[in-house]
Amino acid sequence: MTDQAVDTDGARLSHDPAEESGFLGRTRELKELRADIERAGLDTLSGRKAPRARVLLIAGRPGSGRTALAEELAAQVADAYPDGVLRARLSEPDGTRVPVKRLARDLLTELDRTAPPGADEDDLTEALRAALAERRALLLLDAVADAEQVDALLPDTPDCLAVAVSEGPLTGIADVRPCTLGGLDTKSAVELLSRHTGSVRITVDPRAAEQLVELCQAQPAALTLAGGWLAARPQAAVADLAKQLHAENEEGSALARVFRLVYGSLPSTAARMLRLLSLAPAGLVDPHTASALAGCSVNGARGTLDDFVALGLLRAAGSPLPEYEVPDWLHGMLRRLAHKHDRPAELQLARARMLERTVRLLQSCRAVTETDSPQAREKLLATPRDLRFPHPRAAADWLRARRPALLAAARLAVADGELDTLARRLMSQLVRAMVAHFGTRAAAPDLYGIHRLVLDVAERRELPREKAAALLNLADLDARTGRTAEALARYRAALDAGREADDPYATGRAMESVGGAHLELGDYDRAADWFGRALAQRLARDERADAARVYGRIATAHTYAGRYGEAVRAWRAAVAGHRKGGDVAAQARALAELARVQEYAGRPEESLRTCQEAVERARHAEDDRLQAALHLRLADTLDRLGDPTAAGLERSAAERMLREDPADACEIRSAVTED
């Protein structure tokens, strides 16, 4: 318990802020850590201002309460860091080191700063240091794997503070004194027990409670399990549990012995579900994940998960969803139990069920945004009720809250180096759901990571078709975020992979995209050349609609280069192609572009006739926005031809069409002005 001053009437005169948070003990450790923040560092003692943030290290084994102590320290000193607390977990639950690149990007996201999706580790860490340069923030770095991770993320300002949580010392970071955790003091440990059991059983037999604390070595995780076991058995005395632990085999730590007792008391179905939670991505579990792993109903899984929380086996994840965390100390134990009691084929099947459930949830998450389509509505209604989202906002909230687990599921799907059908479907649905709810630009960093996973597997397994697809997707993201030179290099690599795979779709798209990158870079001759290569392939394969579209891209390159005669011929070819394909709307748009080029070429009368034809095609296509834009363009052309009366009529026609949607009117007027 924390120290407090009490007057003779029992009123509290002062208190430790830790008590209000429900945090127990560690008074000495908190005092030392707070003093360490104020302690002069080596640089200060030598007369130099500290160039980097101070690092405090809390060291302890999983289950020692190390993260809880770090959170309590952060809460107590938060007022001194008005720019907030940034949290990052530096290891996966299974101990795998999280790449610094991913950590830096996640911290930048917390700071509402963006970085190019393809940025390398040095660029991202530099961007992070720049973002923190003018801030007073506290970094809480949990589950640190090594000093290099901390060093890479450390701000270059003494106004920030980093609190690192690790299992042992961090050699390589100067001026760090570890706060090493043992057990709780006896009074706090007994209080922790009583929070689960109630005070009566502790008061009746205080010596048994102290004996139980000793058997648990006063470790918070072991005490929580012991308290959960007693809470589930209101008739059991504290001494009963102490006797059972005495009788336990001495093998392993106190935490392992208490866990064996709790695990052994579970029904077989619950024990099996608990073991299978070792497969949960990122150690994050929701009822759907548990249901799929165990092969039971969602409601049944939710009830069992709540039972695990009551027993101290899981903890709430602090998410708006019903979501739970598998503690670090538990993950390894569950994995060993699963390998001991469950056959490899059973574990593989459970993993496949979980990933399949994830795919179906992602499909539903995306489908709820497409209710304008009768087919999409019908498909959504055919989805089981447990997998449906009531509205798009609920789906977006789910996607946002489950993002860490979903990205971890993508990594898990390819962890064995394979790219099977289930992994492909998961990647595809995750990308489509993120784009549907957040847009390509906002989701670009996550999309980049997903496509990078596919590329890594494709390169290791020498899968040229998959390699080409991944390179095209990555290049598209580079192009959309302004990294045109990088996009060009990837498009060329995708072309090579597509040719190796003898994949006409990939080679055709890559050639067209290479042309598009050259167009963006202002190299119009090369752009036209590459578009011409793509066109030749489309024509050879009799892909008329695509060929008509590529004619339009060739025309655009010629227009930018000022070769209006060639541009006119290419647009006429595009118009003819769309006419043969029966795409009236595309034909109207191509005619509109042809009219624009004719006007650039100084042929306004010809441009006027073409634009009128385009209006007629847009009317047949029932495209009001395009009709309105064309009426406005006609008005501008008529003004230049000296016919203001006719120009006014065209503007009036456009206004009538756009009266019901002022936003469209502003957008179209802006587009016409830019033209």
C-alpha cells in the first residue's frame, strides 16, 4: 500500500496519486524513478547540455508488474510533458523483435505526422526526431528487445523522456540506471489478493494470506491468478490454495506453479480454447477470433473470455470493442501447452479457421460501404448475422480498432513462407477494406506493408507472377504519394517479372504504367513510346476497350508535348474504339478531350462542333456532371468566338443541371477554369 498521512479523526490529509489509480505498492521504486528524472546526467555534470532525451529503465521478468509501474510513472509525471504520452511495443508477444521502421511509422502516426509509405528506416527515424524536436513528450517503450531499438527512437532533445521496459539491462545507452523489480511488499501483495477474494477471507486467516504471498514470491501476475482462483471458489479458504501450492511440484517459477494449478482446474473445452489463444495475432483476441480458433459460437467464446479475465489469465485491451490481451508471461506457456496437447494438424486447422473468419469479416466490412448496388445488398443480407456490421461507421470503427491484429494476421498468413489461397484472399480483402473506409492515400503506409509482405514471399519462393503483382501495387502507391522516380523503377521491375511469368496482363499494365511515370516526370517522348508498346499488345490481344483507353493516354502525351496534330489523331482513334465497344460515356469523355485539343490547336469552330457532339453523347449516357462540364466549356468557346448570347444559354443549362448539388457545381467550375 502507498504511504498516506491521517489525522486523529481518520481524515486523509494527503495521499500518493498512485492510490487513486488503483495501483499498489512500488512506493520506493516510484520515488527513485522520479528522482532519476531530476538527476543531473553525465553531460550536464561536464558542463554540456544533454543532447538527447533521458532514458529510464524498468527491468523485470514478465509478470513482475513492470508495464504497470511504467504506466503509473507516466501518469504521475504526465503534467510535465504536455505533448502527451506516446506508446510503442518493441517486441511481439512471442518475443520477436519489432522492426524499428514499423515502430517509427506508428509513432509518427500517433503524432499526426505522415511519411512516404516507402520511406526507409533512416528517413522514418529522422522524421520522428524532427517531429519531437519542439515537443515535451514522454515515450513509453514496452517490451524492449535491445538497446538499438531504443537508441533509434530516442528524441534529440532533453525536453522529452523515454521510459523503457525490458527484461534485463540495456547495454549501449549511456547514463541509464535500471530500476529492477522484485516482488511487491507484503502489505501491498495482501491487498492485491483481497481485491479478488474480498477482505473477509484475508481477515479470517492473515497468516495464510501472507504464506500465499510468499508462495507466489509476491509477483503481481502470480497473485492475480491466485486471487482469480479463489474468487471463482467462494467456499475455499486462502489456506486451501496455499496447501495446494505447497503440494505442487517445485519445478518452474512461482508464476508457472500457480498457472499450472489454475489451468488444471479449467474444463477441457476452456483449456483447449486457452491453449489456442497462443495463435492470436499480436496476442489480441476478440470473441470472433476465439470462436474461430476453438470452433464454438461467438457468444460462447465471449463468455469464456470473460471467465479468463476474471481468473487473471487475460486482460482487457482498452479498446472500444470487446478485445483482450494475452499477457507476455502467458504466451510462451500457452504455446508449449498447445504443442504438447494438440496435434500439428489441429493447430493448422485452427489457424486456418481464424484466418478464414478474418477474411469473411473483412468482406462484410467492405460490403457495408457498397449498399448502392443491389447485388452488394443481396450479398450482405446473405452474410450470417454475427458477421454483419449495422452501418459503415461501425465497420470503420472495427477496422480501426482491430488494425494491429489485422496487420499481424497478414504477417501470420505468410509467416511460413507460403502464399496459399487463404493468404492471398486475406491480403486482398484487407487492402480492399482499408481503401473502402480510409482511402488509398490515408491507408498507404499499411497497404505498402501488406504488398511488401507479398513481394518478400514471392522473391523467396521465386514466384514471378506474384512478384509482378506486388511490384505493380507498390509502384502504384509510390506514384500516388509523389515518389514517381521510385514508382518508375518498380514498374520496370514488374515488367521484367511479368515477362518472366509470361503474364500478358502484368506486362501490359507495367508498360502502360512506365509510360504514365514518364508522363508525370515530363518526359513526353518516352511516355508516348511506352504507351505505344502497351497499345500494340492490347491490339494484338484484341482488347478493344483497353486499346481505346491507351489511345487516350498517347493523345495526352502528345498534347503535353505540343504535338496537337498527333494528339487529335490519337483522340479520334480513342473515340472510334469506344464507339465500337459501345461505351457511350467513355466516347463522350474522349470527344470532350478532342475538343480541348482542337481549341489548343487554334481551331475553335471545329472544337465547338466536337463539344456539341460530346454533349449529345453525354446525354445518351445520362451523365449529368459531364453534360454540365461540357456546357460550360461550350460557353467559354462561344465567348471566344464572339457569341455571348449563346454562351449565356450554355451556362444557364449547366446551372440548371448543377442547382441540386452546389458541391458538384464548384468542383466542375474549378475543373473547367483549370482547363
